[in-house]
Amino acid sequence: MEHVLAPLNSFIIIVIVGSIFLLSFLLLGNLLKVNRKANILLALFLLIWASFWMDELLGMIGIKTYSPTLIETLGVIQTFAAILFYFSVLYYTNPYRKLRKKDSLHLIIPILVAVVTLFDIEIGERFDSYRWFVLVLLIQAAFYILTSLLLLQKHEKRIELFNSNRELVDLKWIKQIIFSLIAISIFIIVYNLIISEGNLNIFGNVFSLIILLFLAYNTLKQKEIFLISEEELEKVLEEKSLEQKGKQKLLSDEEIIVLRDKLESLMKGKRPYLEGDLSLSKLAEFIEITPHHLSYLLNEGFNKNFFQYVNHYRVEEAKKLLLSEEYKHISIIGIAYDSGFNSKTAFNTVFKKETGLTPSLFKKNSGSL
């Protein structure tokens, strides 16, 4: 059986490493013209990830012995993998973020590993240096996975201030990749701690290839997260922060009344909520105010954030269509799109939150009256 699996395993490794280099090239070249900083950091993470197959690759081309210095240098570089992944998530969720002095703290682990490697420091007798290195990577990965998940959780709440449809910008695919990486990391680490000899199991490589293909698909289709200037983004977030602490007035009561009426007339007349990609910036342009003033107006005048406000109109539109004779033979997904939603899942979720019923049940109950 092994003589059959070995060539297949080699082929999978070649596909993995080749795919990583191709995807990294696309991201580093900024060919997508979106999420530039995040994509560059993700590309660097991917290139380091590819180095974990170095041993197998060298074996395939007939190199059985190689300089220990090469392996030690590679080990130090590999400690940057989790850091780069975390920073790519950081820049996906905050594209205008600038580097700070405290960011240098992230270099502690790589520096410690470099010092231990350079001076050949003995850490303990229980584990050899390789197993200590694996444990360090495990602890480091656990820390950055947790911090990345916290960033994504914060992002999911924040995007409701700017976007009317979350699916395209909620970055849930990164969460799915994180959970997949947790699974594959546990597999690899347990495998290495128990069996220090031999290459990684073919099942681990197949799993890695699936994760990579999923990552490539979602990275290449990911749109720009924040279609808003750095200044306006900061002002909207600052306004939200002040709201939580105790309000700073950006508009007078009279201005709120006038703008509220103007916005309501726009929503009922031109119905911009039917645009699936409607954003805070776009809606602000319609009533000729800045995005952060619009965010303030929605909070003060309607007690809603942007996502809640726009989707309320979409649900009302959907309710009309569900009861309309003209739409009697149109599917639920067709009604969702005609109401401004971009997916059936989003439609069902928002509709049920607004009405307490799924669209299908709402239609059924209304038809029985």
C-alpha cells in the first residue's frame, strides 16, 4: 500500500507548494487591486507555510543531507508564520492601521528562537530541540489564533455601521480557515511529537490542500472591506465610541428633524435600499452629508445602525412582494434579490429577526388569512 501512496503523497505536496507560490504571486502583485496590505501579509504567511514541506521537497529532488544551518534558519523564519497571519487579519479588519512601537513585541518569540538556535542553548533533557521548537510553534499559534478570532468578532459588529449586506465583507471565511488550521495543526503536532521520523501522513497533506484551495477561492473573490476614506472611517468609529461613553452632539435637534425627513423621503421615493451593495458612503452622498454625520443621524433619529436601518426597508419590501399576486410564482430567492438582499441566507436571517417568521412561513400564514 505504501508504494502506491508515496507517489500520490509526493504529487499532492507538489500541488500544495505550487499552488501556494501561484496564489502568493497574485497577492504580492496586487493584481486584485483590493485589500492590498492584508493580501501582501497573507502572501508572506503562505510562503512561510510552504516551507513546512521543505524536507519532503528536498527528498523528492534527491537531496538527503543538507546544511543544519539551513534548517535552523528556516525554523526561525517559520516563527513568523502565525504573526503574519494575525497581521493580515488585522489589516483586513482595519486597512488604514499604522504600525506602532508596541508591535515590536511580536518579535519576541522569533528573537528568542534565533538566540537559542544561534548559541545552541540546551533547554531541557526531556525533549530534544526539535520537539521544543514544535511546542513553541503550538503556543504561539494558539495565542495568535485567539487574538485573530477576537479581531474577527469585533469586525462583525463594526461592519454593520458601514455595510447593508454583511456576507461579502464579514470575513467568515477566515474564521473557517482558522478552525481548519487548528484541526490540521493538532494533527501535525501530535504526529510530530509521537513520530519524529518520517514524512507527514498523506491525510494531513490532503487536508492542507483542501484548506489552501478554500483560502485561494475566498481570497480571490474577497472585495474591498471598507469603501470609505480613512478620515471618515475614523470619524464613524469615534462617533460610535462617544455614543457608548456619553454622546457628543454632531447635529442639532433641528438638523436631525430636517435630515430625517429628507432621508425618509429618499428611501420611499428612490428606494436606494434595493441596491445590493448600498453602503454608508453611497447613502450619505444621496442626502449630501458626510458618512459619519449619517451614522450619527441614524443613531439619534432612528435608534438604528446603518445595517438595521436599510434592512428594515428591505424586509418591508419583501413582505409586499411575498403578498403580491405578481410575485406569486417567484421563488423566495428571487424575492430576496428583488428586495435588495444578496443571498437567501441573509434574507432569511434578517427577515426572521424583523418579523419573528421565516419568509416562507410569513407567506404561508398570510395566505391562510
